[in-house]
Amino acid sequence: MRTPVVNLVRVQHDAEVASGVLVVRASGAAAAKAAFTGAPSTPESIQLLMRCPVHRSVPEDVHVFGDCSLHVLPAGAVVLTVPETKLSTGFSELHPLMFQPVQVGLELRTVFTGAVGHVLAARDVLDPVGVALHLTGLAELVLRSALREELHRADIATGHRRAALEHIRAHLAEPSLTPSQVAKALNISLRRLYQVFEGEPNVAERIKVLRIDRAKALLADPSKADRGVGEISRDCGFVSATHFSRAFRALVGQPPTEYRRRALTR
């Protein structure tokens, strides 16, 4: 029977996992090789890490049940390890859950902690193969449910991001357009708005870039050649021509007058 691979070097870090989050990661030699070489690879095992208070009589150790295991860590954290091949959810499908703590609801945490707690409490009298089947089913349930929650959150975030960009584009000419004003228009918190754009230019930077993009289009339009740079800057929401010229040059690499001259003589 294959013994699951458990990464003991992570014990101290794992014990500090925050309450209310699930950590999903790959384990085994293939996962280690992939991390080292960067080449895609399917891991031997999938590990689920979550806070899970257990009875004081349960030692902090790796408890093996067939080809699955429960690693009881300090501070009430538990790592459930199951073979990747036993899961109906493919490794590629789990990517939204990998490499980052994922918030999970109280109901799902209760299912996980209850099942793990009961198994550990009765570990000496339970059939190891039967427990392995039970733990594999538990991992499947938790992963599918967490993936469903995460994809739902991603859909909501995508909707907020789309609505934010639509609002920004519709109000670029208004100097009062700010991240706070966008958040208020969308009826979400400013913190949530910044989360929606996490990993991208922040909201204030996005507003500035979109204003400059609009200015570039107006400056390069022959039908707008009779309009001054100051007028165009105001149409794009800049309160002063000086501020506009400085922002334009920083992003485009040349002043707006030079950009217009080159665009109109092509």
C-alpha cells in the first residue's frame, strides 16, 4: 500500500493557518519537481489544510489510513492528504483553489471538522481502508464545494469589475470621478472595489490611463484638430492643462502637442 507523502518541513507554517480558510496544495515528488523546474505535472497527492480542533488525546502526528492520512499539527490545524488519482475532480480544475488561502463558509468548515474529529477520535477501532474511502469522499466534497464558492465569488468580482469600468468610461469627463465615487455608484465598499482590481493597476491608476487613452484618440482625430489641448484635457476630466501634460508625458513618453503633430502627419 502506498504511503502518502507529507511535507513535514511545512509544519510550523501550516500550524499558523488562519481560521475560516482552506489551503489546497499539491504534494509528492512530481509536485516538488514541477515547483523546481516550472514544468507542468500532475502531483501524486492533494492536501487540504484547515483549522480543525481535535481532542487532546489525539497526538500531533501523521495518522495513516490506507493511502490517505491525517496530519495533526499544533494549534489545531489538520492536513488531509489523498491520492490525486482517487479524486474525480481533475488537478487542472483545482487551480482556482491552489496556491492561496481560500475563504470557506461555516457550513463547509463544520462538515470538515466534524468528519475529521470523529475519525481521529475512533481511529483505533476503524477499518483503515474504509476510513480511506471516507476521507477521499470528504476531500471530494470539500474541494467541489469550495470550488463552487470560489467560482461564484469570481463571477461576482467579474461583474463588479465590468460595471466599474463601464461607469468609469461613462464619466471620464467628470473631474469628480474618483475610486470612492465609483464604489458609491456600484453600492460596494472602497475596499471591495480595490479587491476587484487586485493584481491590476489600481482604480485611480485605471481612471488616469483611460483618460489618457481617450485624450490620445481625440488628439489623433483630424476632425478635432481645431480644438486646443486644454479643451481636450478638460473633456477627459483633467482639471488643468499642466496636470494633463505631465500625466500624458509620463504615460506616453512625449507631450500631447508632439503626439498630436506626429499622429496627424502620418
